[in-house]
Amino acid sequence: MGQQEKVATSLAGAVGEEISASLAPVDAELERRYPGDPGTRQPVHTVYVPGDVFAADTVRSWGDRALAALDEHAPDAASFAAVLGLADDLAEPVYTRVRAKLEREPIEDLRVDFEDGYGNRTDAEEDEAAARAARLIAEAYEQGTAAPYMGIRMKCMEAPVRARGIRTLDVFLSGLLEAGGLPEGLVLTLPKVTYPEQVTAMVRLLEAFEEARGLTPGRIGFEIQIETSQSILAADGTATVARMIQAAEGRATGLHYGTFDYSACLGVSAAHQASDHPAADHAKAVMQVAAAGTGVRVSDGSTNVLPVGPTAQVHDAWRLHYGLTRRALARAYYQGWDMHPGHIPTRYAAVFAFYREGFEQAAARLARYANRTGGDVMDEPATAKALSGYLLRGLDCGALDIGEVARLTGLTRADLEGFSGPRRGDLTASAQ
């Protein structure tokens, strides 16, 4: 053993105590505002179905239509890989997993739409549709045929439709309670939010509903849809979206980018309204920074180019959707919207390829970090958190299997969750 070092200090113990006391409010503020990611499953997409179209078999119907599209336009792994440019070693595993996913769980998150996709109807008609949506969703959860996440998008808090949106939400939530309770995975979406005060109004509305039905305070969360320029930058130059997250008082579960409303708000011509437009990139970057560490997740928007028509046209639409999805994943937007059953094969193909092509490298790096064996990359705790998060997302969506992850890392799922950081309560599941 070497010579023991002499340790000298100059500061009195009271100095550290005084500094800690002075920073106590900051410590509390950090914990309140930035609790970290909830550590729970995030769906890879959200499917919007108009309230008058939603049916008991919607989830299964979308899966069957997506499988039919594959059968017609890419009946095997080689043909599908050729369309999307998948590497040879990914072709078979991706195609096999896509088909299995479409058979087992074709939709991860479904929103019954009472806003743009539904339009303005008579009060009696929308009441009936909202009650019907509640009944069908309750039955789906009871029968085990529901998507992991389901809920509604109500009309916004703007004056012309505010009363109608509030009533639809009331009818829907009351119907779920009458049918047995608010199910796990219930998600509500508040669209066209422009001012933080509209978020506050949603919070007050949910508080009133919880009190009226004897629910635990804070039990119901909601997503905020970002579709206006004012939701990104306020008149005073501040980032409105950051204020919206705080206005939600812990109830916000996600920020969803609205591709076409936002683009139109900025004057982008219809031919150039897309999720990879520079205006879209700016909005989502602001959303991402505002949400970082808060536990609120960011979702990309959609493409309106549908994979329909002759095979060549379907292939073009598939390539576009696949490319946009891969682009979003690289930018850490792990969720997006899908508008047509034909989009689902390329959604899952992009997601599965993203996780499978980086799987072995991520697993090896995490294993070296966990075992402190070093390597050609010096990873830090933050990187280990990112690596474990990557593997967990791959497991959640079905891109990876726990057996192959364990084989390459030597880690269990619990180990991965430990590396990914503290796991707080699931705000989405708090809508139970």
C-alpha cells in the first residue's frame, strides 16, 4: 500500500449546511418540475378514428386491412425489403415481426375523434356518439380486444365549440364510469391549445369531474396538441409550450404535434405541409426541449399521403411514410400519428428496423458498462440510461425479445429499468 494521504480542509461544516439550506427551494422546484420520464410504455403511434366511424371491430379491422395491403403489395419479406431498402439481414425478421404485430396488436393507441375528423353535428348526434364510444371502449377492455391505449379527442377550449367539447368529455367519462370504471390506458387529447389558460381550464374541468364522481384527485391526465404558432412562441417572446406543461399541474402526459394545422397557421402551402418541413422541425425542437425531464412525452404528427391505388403508388407512399418515421425516431420522437390502415405496416417496419439494426451494438455497450470492462467507447451514466431506454422501447413494441436482450447483455428487464433511471407513476395510467 502507498503512503496514506493527509486530508486538509478549510471550510467550517456550517458553510455546507448554509448552502444546502439556501438551495432547498431550488431542490424542491427541480423535483417538482422535472421528475423525469415516467419509465412506462410509450405507444409508437396514435390512430385517429372519427366518432361516427369507430366500431367494436375497429382495431381488428385495421389489422386485417393492413395485412391485406401486405398480401397485395408486398407478399413476402424480399419484396417488402426491396420497397423500403431494408438490409438483407433485417428483411426476414422485420417482415415476420410486422405480420405478427398486425395479427396480435395492430394498434397501440387509438383516439376516437370528436374534433376535425368528426366535425360539427347536432348535440343529440354527438351525445349519442360519445356514449357509444364509452360503451365500446369499456367492452373492448372487458373482452381483451382493446388497444393498450384508448380514449377520445374532444373539441378544443375555444369559445365557439367549448361547451360542446366539455359536454362530450362529460358524456364519455360518465359512460365509462357507468360501465364499470375508467380503464387502464385511458388517454384524453385536448386539441388546438393556444394559451396556457386553456390548459388550466382543462385541469379545472377534470378536477370538477373527479370531485363529482368521487375519484382520487389527479387521477385523469391528458395530452396537449400543439397546432398553432402561439403555442410555441407567445406574444411576449416566451415559449408558450413550457408554460402549458406547468399549467397542466402534473396532468399532462404528452405533447402532440399537429402537422397540418400548424403548417397552415404559418402559411406553409399545402404542397409543402409535412412533418419534415423546417417549420415542423423548429416546433418539435421547442416542444422537445420544453418537455425534457418533465415526464411529458413528445409525439410527431402524420403524413396525409395515403398508401392506396395501384402497387407502384402504394410503394411510393410506403417509402415516404417509412422515411419520415425513421427520421423522427433518429430525432427521439418515438411516437407519431397514422391516418390509414396502410400506414401501419411501414410504421412497424420503421420502428422494428430502428431497434433491431442498433440492438447488438447497444447491448454490447450496455453490457460493458454494467460489467465495467471498458471498450472503444467511454460511456457515462447518462449514456447507459439512453442505451437501456433504447432496449426497453424495443421490447415494449415487440421489435426485440427479452431472451435475446438477456443473452447479449446478461441483464434482466428489471436491470434495464434500473439503468434507465427513477420510475415515477404513469400519468397515462393515472386516468384509470
